[in-house]
Amino acid sequence: MPFMLDEFLPYRLNVAATLISRRFAALHQEETGISIPEWRVMAHLANEGQVSIRDIHARVNLDKSIVSRAAARLEQAGHLRKSGHMQDRRLISLELTPKGQDLMQRLGEIADAFQARLHAELGPDAERFETMLEQLIAGAARDRDTAA
């Protein structure tokens, strides 16, 4: 039996994630001008406070160079500021500015509405889907930690 890529769960999850991410980006990009990587950097900073590019790279699953470019664009736009890292002088810490916090407030509203739409699309299966997704993520994290 030949390998069927369209039936391979990791491939299907990746396609779904990409398509859903693009749908979300289409909702917020026109209003905010923020790209997908910029959104992820801002969301991480909003949740974690002051962190390094290395920390963001590990959390948001983007290459360091993509995170660095997104951070540079956000800094240029006045949404974040860079400073020396308190524990490791080789690292740069990032944090949202008040302007960035205001934008993140609006992005959070857009994200909440989009998530509600996704839950509505899933209907009564939304909670079970969330549970199964958490199981897949936890299993992948265990595999990653075991390999490290």
C-alpha cells in the first residue's frame, strides 16, 4: 500500500495549523499591520513579560532569525523595547511598550473572537478536540525532553 500523505496525521495537523493561522492573520493584519511572527512575539511578551529572543524562539516555534526580524520591526514601530538581559549579558531582553500593550489589547480581542468562531465551527466536539490536542502536545513535549 503506498504512503498517503493526505492521511498522515502530522501532515494534516500542520496543514490545519497553517490554514487557521492564515485565517487569523487575515482578520488582524489589515487593522494592525502585524505579521504572524510579530503577533506571536507580542503575544508571548504579553504573557511572559520581559524575555529574551532565545526564550521566545523556544516558546513560539519560530526560527531565531524570524523572531529577531519580527522584534526589530516591532521595535521600529514602537511596540517593544530592547534592553540588556539581567542574568546573561550576551542576551537582549524584550518587553512591550505602552503602545505595544495597547495594540496587544486589541489583538487579544480579535484573537478571543476568532477562537470563539473556531469553537462554534467545532460545535459540541470543541472541548474534546482541545483535550486531544493537549494530549498530542504533551506527548510531543515528552519526546522532545527525552531526546534532549
